Amino acid sequence: MPTPLAELPIRPLTVHDLSSCVAVAVDRGWPPDERKWRLLLTAGNGYGIDDPSGTGLAGVCVLTRYGTPGAGHTRELSAIGMLLVAARHERQGIGQRLMHHVLREADGAPLALYATRFGQALYERLGFTTVGQNITVKGRLRAPAPTGCSPEGITVRTATAEDLSTVVRLDADVFGVDRTLMITRLPAFADQLRVALDGSTVIGYGATWSSASSDVIGPLIARDTATAKALFGALAHATRRPLRTDIDARHEDLLSWLKEQGMDAVLTTPVMVRDTQNLPGDPERRFAPLTMATC
């Protein structure tokens, strides 16, 4: 007789659980992004409940911690993502159990997440409030391939190993917390990593990584909309695959430009926080996340 779900423990996940995490995602209609799961399970902390049948996982969730408490301008933040329950076990309290577990693991740190329409009510019951929206955009960019320096004096080139420390510092300044453990994994994770420069000063960076049916542009950090366009154009024209990105809804000029260039807004996702009034950092320079699982 299988053990009842309520009696099964929540356990830490490792890369050895990669295929089971992917299977739960596919079961819920999400893409089988093994590369993304590997990143999340190494840079973050995955938690899961084993299926009582002894095969696979009944539910999963990932908590990614950022920042070093007490380190000057930085403050701690934890991102919650990939809360998924296998369809055969939905409406049995698994999602709520996993959320209560990661709340304890966060140990009072401010929390952030992007809410699906299925999860938003649960998050609200747990004290999360909506502080913004992200717009998922898909398609192919029609804009001509950028050449040389933009009219604003911005150049974009492939990032080098020497750029990484600068990118980490820029990211911490814009995001408001230190994300070194995540950002230093970008060169190995991403298919492209590019920096935007004004003269010799790095004023933005962006990356693409391969999902099942598209290339995702994210993160996208930029001094202003002109810099974001320059980075987006350079990244988009280096791939022949359809594109997907998740743009902060406050960046209306960039969203309008993407629409004009042939891309479509397909989904609006609430940004929610707990134990803080808002996301830290500078929203004017934060255009798109690496993935909505990492905020």
C-alpha cells in the first residue's frame, strides 16, 4: 500500500532529480527545459515530495537566495519559483505544503515570485502582495541587424572573461542584492552573453539561452531604453530561432518597440513580494529577468 501523500517528507533535490523535475514540468504543460532546471538546482535550493508510487516526484519548488545580510548596500532576498504539482496529485495540499516549507527555509528574508493564475490565490493567502506586472513577449524581431555604434553612441559586443566582475557589480547595483552565484554561471549557461558600452564603460548586459521551442532573452539589464534596444537587437539577430522574453510592464517604450518590430505580448504575470514593500534595486534599469523562476 503506497504511503499517503500527507505523510511523505519534503526533501532537498539535487541534480540527480533532474529528470524527475523535468517530468513534472512536462506533465503540467511546461517546456522540458533541462538546462534551466540544472541551473536552478545548482544555484538555488530545490525541494520535492516523492510520488507515493515510488516513481518520480509528486511536487517540486525552488528557492534561490541572494545577497549577504549586513553587507553594506546589499540586503537579502529569496526568489521562489517552479512550484509545480503533478496533475494526478493536484488539489491535495502539496503546493501549500511546499510553500510553507520554503517560507521556513527563507528564514524571514524578503521573498519575491512571479505568480501563475493557478497559484496567485495561494500566494495571497500566505501574505504575498502584487507590486508589478511582467509581460511575456514572443516572436521574431523584424528590426535590421545592428551595425557598429548606435546613434546614441552605444556599442554591443560579446562579453569576455575580463567583463565578468564588472557584470556582477552592475547586476548587484541594479538588482539591489548580490547575485554572484547566479551571474557567474551565465557564461556556461547562456548561448550568448553580451555587454553594452558607452565608450569603455559597461552600461548594460544581456544573455540568451535555449528553451525547448525558442531562445529566451534574459537577463536584460540596461542604462536606458536605447541601451536595452541595442542589446536586444544584437542578441536577437545572432539566433534564427523564435524569441521569448519577459519584460517589466513599466518599460512601455521597449514593449511598444518590440510590438512594432513584429513580436507579440502573450501573457501578463503578476510580480508578488512578501516581507518587503517592493523589489530592491533600480526598476528603471531592470528590463527582463534571467527566468521568472529566479526574479
